[in-house]
Amino acid sequence: MEVIEKIALMQEVSEKWRGDGNIISLVPTMGFLHQGHIELLRVGRQKGDRLIMSIFVNPIQFGPQEDYETYPRDAEGDLNKARSAGVDAVFMPTVKEMYPDGFQSTVRVEEITKYLCGKSRPGHFDGVTTVVAKLFSTTKPHLAIFGQKDYQQLVVIKRMVRDLNMDTGIIGVPTVREADGLAISSRNSYLSPEERSSALSLKKGLGLAKAMVAEGEKDPVKIKNAVRELILSHPFTEIDYITICDPEKLADIEIIDGPCLLALAVRVGKARLIDNAIVREN
Ligand code: AMP
């Protein structure tokens, strides 16, 4: 497995692999790998001939009050896991390598970044699309694999690829959960045992919403209120948002009569956790 820190070398390696006729898969991550990332790597390994994983905690997607400095990091553990998962190259640049002095470009997707996490994390998706565009031009992937756990991120990246005619196929992978339903996240490491129990309320909320829709409830407000009440009945929880929206446009819906997504962000202690589910398929 190659470990590459320089953009120029990564481009050279990818170019060579492409020239030899290989399909390149990319799994972008911020490291501190868990089973969710491993599942993305499995899919990438299966769909491509050469598998690249990037590890980069991207400062420009964090707000000033967010956890950039304290975001969990474990380079050595990550490299061991990457090796076991059959990664061919880990691209692990420094911040200076990605954003040298004089850097001043942004890739922005306009509409769909205004909702959900875009509301509470201004500038976050600009940071995401800018870094993903840079990762694509560096690793030159035929395919890139993203998790549905970050549902809005997946939709935003698909939009960027379409709008900018990027030559990379985007694959979404279902959320990997712990046995009790908690969506796996690097930020779960912030949770105390008591907070972790409360964090289960996110998944319970999604279940409640699905059940209400299945029983014929069509009013998103009633469902959101019930989910809010359920989550707030658990200690340490503070709701950032609960949204029922169109799964593609991400705009709120007034009545549930077609496909819809419930997405939520909840602070549990100092962890800001997100989860989502399609509560009605069609
Ligand atoms: P991160 O390192 O948190 O930026 O995540 C890197 C990639 O892994 C993103 O595409 C995430 O959506 C994906 N991911 C994170 N957690 C999970 C999970 N529990 N299941 C599936 N994919 C995940």
C-alpha cells in the first residue's frame, strides 16, 4: 500500500493506473476509521481495480466554533485498517499541501445547500465541495463512494458532478449501524455511556416517523413534533433540526403524498449527531 502526501505524486500514480486500464475507486474520509468507512472501502474494492482512500480533516468545512482542532485522529490505526481493507493508496496530504498560501477558489452548490445542515453550518458545504473537487482532480477516480449517513452531502456532490461535468460516478452506500441501531460515526467517540444511550433516540425517532407514515399520517408537522418529543424525553439532547423533505430537492414538504426523507441533527453532550431515513418510498 502506498502512502502519498503530495498532490503531484498522487496525480502521477493515478495517471499511470488509468493508463494501464484500471478502474480507480476513491473513498474520501476524514480518518478515525470505523465500520462505516470499511463498508465504503469494501464497495470501492469490489467496483474498482485500484482503490484509493483519502484521509484529510478538511479545515474549511468546519465553522469557527466547531470541532476541527479536537476532531479524533489516528493515522497509524487508520493505515493498518486501510491495509486490511485492501486499499492500494492512501492519499494523506497536509493542510498546507491542499491550501497553500494564495489559495482562493471555492466550488459552491447553491440551492440544496441552503437546507438541513447548510442552515446550521453556514459555509460547510462550500468546504465539502471544494475539497471533494480537489480530491477528484488529484486522484482522478472513475468512481467515488460516499455514505448515505451524510445524505445531504451525497446529494450535493451528485449535483456538483452533474453541474460541472465531472467524469466520476458517485455511489451512495447505506448507513452502517451498531447492533442497537446507532449510526456509526467518528463523533460517537465524544459520547459518555449515558449520552450514548440518549443518542439512540435519533434512530428511535426515525422509526417512530416511519411507523406514523405507515399508519397513514400525512402531516409532517405532527410527525416532527412527535419525533421532537421522543428525542427530548432523553437526557443530554438538544435538537438542531428535524426536517421532512423531498429526497432530491431537500426542500420541506407540506404534505406527505410522495417520496420523503426525514433528516435530523441532534446535539448529545458535545457531539452533534446526524441521521436520516426515507420514511416514504413513493
Ligand atoms: P467522514 O470521515 O465522517 O467524513 O466520512 C467519510 C465517508 O464515510 C462519508 O462518505 C460518510 O458519509 C461515510 N460514512 C460515515 N459514517 C458512515 C456510516 N455509519 N455508514 C456509512 N457511511 C458512513
